[in-house]
Amino acid sequence: AHSLGTAPVCRSPAGLTKQTTRTHVKPPAPPRGMTIPTLSYHIFPCLSSPDQRTAPQRHQPASKIVNLVPTDRSRGMNADYGAPTELAGPLQQRRALYQPRLPPCLQGATVRVEYGDATTTIDPTGAHAVAQAFPRTYGQRLVTFLAPDDTAGAGKAVDERPPIRVGVVFSGRQSPGGHNVVWGLHDALKAYNPHSILYGFIGGTEGLFANKTLEITDDVLASYKNQGGFDLLGRSIDQIRSSKQVSAAMTTCQNLNLDGLVIVGGVTSNSDAAQLAETLVQKNCKTKVVGVPVSLNGDLKNQFVETTVGFDTVCKVNSQLISNVCLDAISAGKVTVIHSFILTVKKA
């Protein structure tokens, strides 16, 4: 499912096999005076399990749908994000009931960690340059999460654990699984201390700079669990790069007294997260920055990251779409050129 490099094969009425990536069929010109109507197809994949998540289709007022696609920054931050919505149809309702499985090391209210060797670069020749760019954060020790130790007891009682204040922002192209990152953060914080608070920044990084927040609660999450897209909070320019942007982000973290900031996105967003973390350490800001690799491209993985969140779902859905197009071509008894369609989804 992960490899879409080989194009599907369609067959002509005569039974000749055509490789669609190399076939370009020019339709015959219609007789003079005859108009051939243009047909529009809408393909809906059949999802076999609630784990294959795509963007939700909910019953929403037209005005709200317009607000979810802002034409300028102010509309993006003032849109009605986080409002409870009605899930459309049994498929979405069934998907919302799915409970993702957690690894044993994350099933408790607290976690145990083990510190390992210092971090290094993949290419040793670039170690010096990276160390210069990240003098305070490069070389920190690797952390491994361990399964809970039953013999150690429950540790501190819930009321003895200080509440944690965390912010989360979507900074990247929307991808399946983004809403579940917020859901997991909320549940973990509340398990640690019920008085912990999770803030979502409305409108992506622009909302982070302007301190536009939405407190994430159970009622807010009810309509977004296991649902695709980033419409819970939205997104904007997807960067925290310039000195002004970094300064605005740090100011927001200080004003909200955040213990942590979670940036959800792809390669560029996680690079910005690393640079922001370095700056906050240098400025003695207590906020810890965490980058979560959520991307449909699957281009952020290494020996520590198996794949990006959402990549597996995108591969399966795109494979279903390609299969539907090929089946339609065979059923119609004609050669259908889908070269452009294959190239569109091949990147995933």
C-alpha cells in the first residue's frame, strides 16, 4: 500500500493491455454541430475499518464552511473553530467510537524514562555546523520510555502532581491523525492532573503569534475524535521562522505560562520547532517545545520515527481511489487515461 510507483493497467475492448502512464489517447472529434457533454465523477472509497480515517463530512451551516476556509488572516483566527458539530451518517459515528491502542509505556498517568547516549547527526561531517546552530539543545541525551514498574507503586497521588499548562498548534498541511494528537494530549494531561489545561491556538501559527486560544475540553473533542482534517483549530502560514515570529511565539508562551508547546506538522514545521526550542532555552523560557511528525508525505522518518502520522491512511485511501478509477475504466469497456491522476497521488 505504501508504493504507488507502478501505474494500474487498463484494458481496451479488444483486450490489448495498456500501461496508463505511457498511454495518451486522443478522443475523436465530434461530428460538426454535435456537443458532447462533460461528465463529472465523484469517487467515494469504502473504508473497511475505522482506523482508515479521511476528512469528515459533517452537517454544517454554509457560513461555517466558508469560515473554515479563510481568505485572510483575520477571518482565519476569528472563524468558529472548535464548535460542536453533528457527525453525518453511521460511518462517521462509528469512526468516532474507535479507541486507539496505546503502548504500555503510555498507559499510566505518569511515564518512566531511561537516558541513553548523546544525540548526534546522521552525517558526522555536519556535526560541527549543527552544534553551532543549536549550541544549547544539540547533544542532549536520548530518552527511552519504559513500561510502568508495578513494584514502584503508584508514585505521587494525583493531588500531589502539579497541574500542567500546554499549548498545541497545527503547523502544516492537514493530514489524518492530527485531531487524535490533540485528543491524546488532552487525555494524558487530565490523567496526570485533572486541573491541567490544554490550549489550542486558533488559526495555526498566526493564532500562536496573536495568542488566540481555545481551551480543549471533552465537549470540544467529541465531534473530532478519529476525524480527518485540521478543522478543529485550523492552520495558516505554517512557519515560525523570522525573529518577529519567534519573539511573538515566546511572548505567548510566557503570557500563558505554558509548560509545553506542541507543534503538529511536517519537516518544515519540525525544523521550526527545533529552532524555537533553542531560542527558548537561550532566553531562559521554561516552555518545552515538542514536535509531532504529522504529514501525508511520509518524508520525516529515521531510526527513531517509523513513519509520519497519517501516511499509512493516505496510502490506503489513494490506492482505493486508483483502484476505483481502473475498475470504472474496465467496466465501461474503454481505455481511460489516468496519467495525471496517478501523478497527483503518486507523491503520497
